[in-house]
Amino acid sequence: MKLTSTKDAATNGIKALVYGLSGIGKTSLAATTGNLPATIIASAENGLLSLRGFDIDATTIETLDDLAALWKWLTNTPEGRSKEWLIIDSISEIAEVVLSSQKKVEINGKLVDPRQAYGAMQEKMIDIIRAFRDLPLNVVMIAKCEKAQDENGRLLNYPSTPGNKLGQALPYMFDEVWAMRIQKDAHGFEHRVIQTQPDYNWTAKDRSGALEALEAPNLADILAKINATQTQTETE
């Protein structure tokens, strides 16, 4: 049995899931880490145009082999181990890649039942998410946003993936679940914000206890707040 200490919980980096509507600016979070040379973005959506003004290492994820190659590079090479930030954009699209591969699996010369493909996709995606989440660096996984009405007619927003079960499981796999959305200030001007606390319309959570309910979309500032809270706790 291996024992660790809860005081070291943040030394492995922050582990965050960020979701929001298309075009809200989730991908551009990669430019806010405060250390671009130590940042890498893994893109499954070919949507890096918003980062064209920044020099950030990027890799494209089109197959499961691409994912395996990225994990090996991050864990087995000096350059990979020097990275401090991994942005995965998006976990929703990677799930589509995995689902496509599972639908092509044949058993006794016949393609698997689509229901089996979805079940296999969920299991494989949970393994993939855990493998990257548990790397010793800051990991931010981006997801698409799904909208649905509950039994009371409220419009709910939550992370979206193919297969309802995976989407429901996602928030439980991260210490930080943030919704990126638009908020109007007192003067009526719109600003992008990261919501870290849940309400009737948005799924969110902040296990660090360091963040305001609404934060500016800046990863470096958010990490600084989380680290400062941990340092204060250690000195008390």
C-alpha cells in the first residue's frame, strides 16, 4: 500500500474540464497559461485559427495512435516532460474519434452492434481521460456544450460527448469543472467569464475553494489563486 498526503493534492497540477458553446473562445485559453513555451495543445478539431498570433506547440489528434504517441512523448521524452500545460481540444471530438474506431470493430466477420460500440467507447474514453488527467502537469480538457430542459422546464447546460453516460461521468473525473460563457456587467457590456460554481442552468465546481464564482478566462491567474490558497494553508 502506498500512502500520500492530502496536502500534496495540487502539486500534480490543476485538472480542469472547461465547456461552453461554440465560438465562446475555449481554444484561446491556451494562450493564457503564462508560459507558452511550456504549453502544448492537442487539437482534434483543427480549430487553431484563434491562436495564430501565438507561438504554441500543437499536435493534431485524428486517431487513437495519435493519442498514444502524444502520451508517450509527454512521459518519455525530455521535451515532453518539460511541458507544464496540456490543453486538449476537445475531449468531445476525441470521443467521436474513439466511437468511430469502435464502430469498425468486427466480431466473427460482422461489425459490432452500435450499442456495443458506445459502451466500448465509454470505457476506452474513461481510460484515456484518466491517463492524461493524471500526468504531472496542468491539464485542461475542453468539451462541447449540450443544452437540455429538465422536468421543470429549466434550460440546463452541461459538457457534451457522444453517449449520455460518458457526458454524465465527465464532471466527476475532474477537481475543476468550469463553464465558459458570456456575462453582462453593470453597464450592459458583455464579457467572457469562467463560471466555477453551479447554478440552475450551468454545471460547474471548484474543489480548490480558491476561486470566485465568476473568474476572468485566464489560466495563469487561476493557477496562481489555487497555488496561493495551498501555500496559505500550509503555513497556517
